[in-house]
Amino acid sequence: MKTADDEDNLGFERNCSNCNYFFPYLLHGPSEYGICLNDPEFEPYVEELLENENYDSCKELIEEKKYDGNEHSCEDFEMVEIIGTDSSMDESSGIDPNDETNLSEVVNLFLKNRSVEEYREMLSTGDNEKRLKAFETLSALVSMNNDKASKLLIESFKEIPPPVSLEDVHFKLEVFRFVKRKDYLKDLIPVLFRDLYETESTNQTRQWISEIFRYLSIHKNEVKVTENLEKMLTEKQFSYRIKNKIKGILDEDFY
């Protein structure tokens, strides 16, 4: 017998298919199967799933984690919100909570407002693998217009010191992939020039220095980029090779 706890006041059962976090498994057509977007393992893939319907981005994980939404429920259950998206729709009936469009809107809202404190903690560890996972997830949340994630992502990148070892370089290059956004350009310019001044040019750090110049060459029309590059030409600390790269950028001959 169903109790009051089994249904909400509109008569929808408290099962996963009626939960905000449930995402339908549509790879082989409509089915009762789906995945839980409250599962941290799916967070790096939410943009591809929701925006591009790209199941290939985590196909194996979906196959492993999929389940029948009618047979599962948990303590994190949150009844799907009924959102009216069409003024011609009968407001008394709302939208079917199993409707894919409605569900995507609810999930988008959830991700936009998701807390980022757990990722802040991951970033404070000395485990680079965990830190990269946090950066990757924050980047996905930024794509869902999560302002808290956006602020934490760029501020955390700023805190990464200039690299010394090859391991440092690889880590910073990986993180840089997640912050190379137009919205962050003005934040990135001073950080990248800081690294050019403070990173010793060695075989270990050359890849990072080259990546900085590649990025600056793309944005050489920015006043701050041009001004700082011209200033570097007057600095004695930079080698002939580095100054040639700078001249190449300013002369539009550098790739």
C-alpha cells in the first residue's frame, strides 16, 4: 500500500523517474532506464549530455550506472518541479515530469545553483589528480552558468605558482585547458605575464612558456597584451630567443 510519503500532492510517485536528478537513458530510444546526475562521476559530462545529447562522452559510464527509474529511490530524492514553458499549455495540468525538455530545464537550474564547496576542498589537497577532477567539474558547471563555479575556477588558477618541474608544467597545461575562455581573458593576461617573468626558461618549462606565447599571439590585439610584450623587449632578463618570439607576435609573423 502506498503512503503519503510515496506520492506528492499531485499524485506523482516518489521514484527516480520523477526526481530532479534523474536523466533518461535515450541511447537506444525511449526506455524506463536512466542515470542519476547527482552522482559526482557524471558531473564532468553534464554539458555534453544536456546541451549536445552526446552520450559518447561517457558511454561506458552510462552503461555501468544506468538503472530502472521506476524501481529506485533514495534519501536525496527531490520531486521534479513542474515548469510551464508554453503559455498555451493548460496550467492546471502542468508538464509531464517525465518530459525530456522539462527535465533538462530542471537539471540546468540545479547545476546553475549547485554548491561548489566540495570542489574548493578538493582544490586545497595536495593530490593533483583530485585537483584536476575539481577543475574539470568546475569548468562543466561554468558552462551551465554557475557563477560560484566561475569565480572559484579562475581564482584557483591564479593561485597556481609558476611551474618549475615537468610535472608542474603538465599540471598547469591541463588546468589551462579549462580556463581558456573569453570571459577570463582580462584575468588571464596578468597571470600569464607573471609566469613569463617568474618562470625560469629550461627544457622542463619550455612547453608552458610556448603555450603562453601561443595564447598571447591569438589575443595580440588586446592593448594589455601589446603593452606588456613591448615592455618585455626592454627587459634584460629575457633571452634573444624569447625576444625574437615577442617580435614575431608583434610583427604578426609568429604562429
